Amino acid sequence: MPGPSTALPVAQPWRRRLLRQVLVALGLGTAFGSLLTLMSQQRLGTTLVYSWCISLGCTFAIDGLRRAAAAWVYRRDSSGSAAALAAWPGWGWMSVCLVLGTVIGFTAGAELANALTGLRGTSLFSGGHAAAATLLLISLIPGGAATWYFRSQGQLQAAQAQAEAAERQAAENRLKLLESQLEPHMLFNTLANLRALIAVDPERAQAMLDRLIDFLRATLGASRAPLHPLSAEFDRLSDYLALMQVRMGERLRVELELPPSLAGTPVPPLLLQPLVENAIKHGLEPKRGGGVVRVQAAQQGEELVLRVTDTGVGPAASAAAEGSRFGLHQVRERLATVYGAAASLTLEPGPIDAGGTIVTLRWPHPTRPPST
């Protein structure tokens, strides 16, 4: 009996499996029927009817016994009955299923062919032991071939399922790594801002520290799920921008635009945070008069579009700033991990009259959360 760690293959939809079994059985029946016609000079039509019926009978009898044996072998497995029935019971059990299923399938198929043709063909139980052994051996060939085919298909599907599971696990680990890099990065930047403010304005530094405590409490208390609603992402941005407004005062103006219809859209947490940080640190802070950070969400056709716009010094002036590409790199990595090639991130200068930078994220608007 397989150990508790034996992986069961994912059960296929029964209609697709049934169709495949029928097609394989008919294909094998056609091949053997044609061969027997050439060897015995019998009528092709009659031989094909017998070959098809016997091949179908053997295929379904063997598979039915295999499924019963698999259900017994994996009766204590917790993966589910459908997966257990699709599993392989081992060659010992399968040998018994093959011989017994061939006897049952041959007998049932021959009787069905007799009824369809009006003839009385030879059965396993007429014509003596030698004739019975010969018929059984001939019938074992298509049954064995079908068994080998479906066994190979099962192994291939199991390997594909394991590869997909490993890929999903790798993607989840990669997302966790990216998030673990983003959160300290944001915190260190904020603490550096707080340190600079303490020297010049202790009262505002105290207010900023209070905001930071509230922000961290809300962030750490939030769900650690790989996705959260877009409204939660905007709430965290609002908290962070309020924190930055304590430090920058009137130099930082904020506009957040989230249509109610998109509030529940699932997105990775902290997806927009690095882009807003870049907009402030490398766009607005170097500009004497500060400016506006605008975060917008919209649906364009079948795409979700998230846009972070600032009226700062622009991408050309901020490109040389040390660390200015960290946020962009992390966001691109996370988009690629969650949404694949369907997602994109573009960076472009703002309008000539306003200046600044526009960062745009796009991916197909999800009707349900993507699998990670």
C-alpha cells in the first residue's frame, strides 16, 4: 500500500476521460479487427463489430476494476475520492484487474456483438482450453496497450500537476520575499524623514511620530493575504500620505480617485506604495514649491488602470537619484509574478505645462482573484 506521502493525480472531468477511453478502444479495435480480417479472410464489417465491442468491453471492465482497486488501496488517503479513483493501484493489483477485466470484457463484448450481428461467435467458454487461452491472450494485447496508454497519461498529468504546484509555491515565495523587502524599505525611508524633521521642528516631528504609530498599527493589523481590496490599498496610501504631509506641510498636496465600482477589486498589498514614495522623494522633495501627488484607478475596456502622477522635477531629473529605481523594480517583479505578461508598467514625463512623472500600471480587470 502506498505511504501517506504518495501524491494522487488530479482527477480529469469524467466526460473527457470517457471520450478518450472510447476513442482509444475503438482505435485499438479497428487495428486488431483489420489485422484479423487479413489473417482469417473474414468479412471486415463483422470482424470490426466484434473487435469494437470486445475492445470497449475490455477497456471499461479493466478500468472499472482498476478504479475499484485504487479506491481500496487509497481508502485512507485524505486527497478525496475522485483523486483516489484516478490513481494507480500498483502492478500487483493491476495484473489481477487486467486478466479478470479481459475475461469479463471479452464475454460481455462478444455477447453484445452477437446481438448486433445475429451471429454466434466463439466465446472464452467454448472450443476447449487451447482456444480459450488463445482468445484470452489476443484480448489481453489491446487491454494491455490501453492500460499502458492510460498509465502513461496519468504519470504525465501527475508530473504536470507537481510542476504547477512547485511553480505556484515558487511564485508565493517570491511574492513574500518582495513584500519583505518593501516593508523595511518604506519604514527606513519614513524613519529617515522623521530623523531629519526632529532637528528642525520637534513639534511636527512628534505629530509625525504619532502618525507613524497609527500607520504601522493599521498596516501590521491588516491581513497578510497575497491580495486585498483596492479600497484597502487606497486607505493605506491615505495614511502614508497624511504622514508625509506632517513633514512637508503645504508643499505636498494629495488627490486620491477611486471609483466605487472598483473598490473591491483584488490587488497585491503595498503595490502602489513604492510608486508614491518615489513620487515624493525623487519628484516633489527636490522641487522648492513641492507639488501634487495624484493616485487614480480606472477601468479602460477590459483593463484595470492604476496611475500615480506627480508634478515634481520629472523622470529625467530624478533618474540619477540613488535608489530611485528600487520601487519600480519591485512593482514590476510583483506584477510579473501575479499577473504574468498580461500586466505592464510604464513611466513617462507629465504634461509640459505641469511637469512631473506619470507611472501607469495595467492588467486585465480580474473578475476573481488570480491564483498565486
